[in-house]
Amino acid sequence: MFISPRHQRYFMTSRDQPLPLYIESLGYNGNQEKVSRPVGYPCYHWLQTVKGAGEFKFAGSTVVLGEASGILLPPNEPHEYVRAQGEWETFYITFGGSQCPAILESLSLGEAALHQWEQSSPFNDYGQEVLDSIRSDQDLSGLEASADIYRFLILLKKHGMTGNRSSISHAVERLAPLIAFMEQHYANPEIGLEHMADVTGISSRHLNTLFKQSFGMTAYSYFILLRIRKAKEIMTGDTALTIRETAVRVGFRDASHFVATFRRIEGVTPEQFRNLY
């Protein structure tokens, strides 16, 4: 919860500094005024509601920005916002960096979007933590602030919800029993997608949706990666085992399938990997 003075504003690293990520400015506004930017803002812009609600127009739509919600805009995205009821308290960050577009794209955060999260999530208070850190530190290099904005984006990716999609943290929580099951049964070659769905009590399609949202891959692809990881641990722990014995121990029916899968994922054969270590 924000307990800052009514208004705070900090300007940080110069845009000319070649950091992969930097905070240009951040602040807290205890009584948000009306803002209209027909040509947008030159940096990435985050605005979240601390208390109250505002009306935010962007990308041809109008949304109510209530508590536990925020909007992330790319540079030069036209927008305007105004309080919807009473006083509207907000927190904002503007940021950029040489690798900012690539980082946001890899996190699927590059498009203008409304994000929501649970009040109890760590993300809810992170803005206050960053403000407190900036206020108490003399980060002349901008390196600490660079770490802060990266952590901010990771928390948004993990705890934020867009549209009807649940947050990654919620999806991972739902998948925890299955992931534990995989850890226990990776050596069983009979385990397939239908069996995994039975463990979670949801359809195969919904299961794959949760895995793609959380890990960027299907449930079975995750299971194969787990088997390959276990194979690497086994091969480096017991060099006396043959490749065929290792394949059996991690749930592959034959050595040739194991070798082909290992090479596709790791770029080297199991034997080459073992020689490296």
C-alpha cells in the first residue's frame, strides 16, 4: 500500500546512457490530473491506480482503471486519462533502453494493454518499494534502477492478467501437483497427455493452454524437457551407465529416439554432452 507524500516525482537516467533498460522517470500522484497526449509519450509508459479509479482511453478503446490494475503503453501510443470518481491516486513509470523492445517482446508485454492482478500479489506493492529505494539511494549510474525496472516487468508478467487469462502465478499454482507428478514418474514411458489431464482433472486442451501460458510450451513438451534434464544429471553423475541405460531411466523406449531428441534439444549427442562434462 502506498503511504507516500501526496506527490512525488523523480527523473532518472539520461536516455543517451546505453543501458539495456533504464527508468526515465517515476512518481506517485495523490490527486491525478487530466492528461491528454495525442501523439503519446516518447518512452514506454506504465500507469497504475493506487486508490480510486480513472477513465483511460487508448488504442481506440476506453477502460476504467481501478485498484489493482494498470496500463502499459509502448512509445508514441496516443492516450488520455481523467479521474472517474473522487480523488484518483496513481503511480507511474516511464522507461526505455537499448534492449527494451526485445525484452518486452520476449515477455509478451510489447503491446498496449490493461493488466490486472490480485491485491495480495507481490506486484501490488512493488511500485512503493521502488519509490522508497530511489528516495533513499544515490544511484548515479542508474544500474540499481535498471535492475528495478527489470524486476518490475518480471513481476508484471508473472502476476498480471490480461483479458480473460489468469496470471502465470495462478496457472503455475494449479499445475504444481502435475509438475510434482512428473518429477516422480518421468521414468515411466506410458505417461501421456491424457494421463496428465487426469491428474489435474481438466481437459487436455485446457492443460496445454495453462502450460503454454506458464512455460511457452505444451504439457508433453515440458515433460520431455524434464526427462532430458534428468538425463543430463544421470550422465554426469554416473559415467559408467550406457546411453541405452540412461534412456530407459528417463522414460525413453529406445536409445535412438533418446539420442535424436537429446540432439534436437541440446545441439549435441548424449555422448558428446557427457564428454564435455
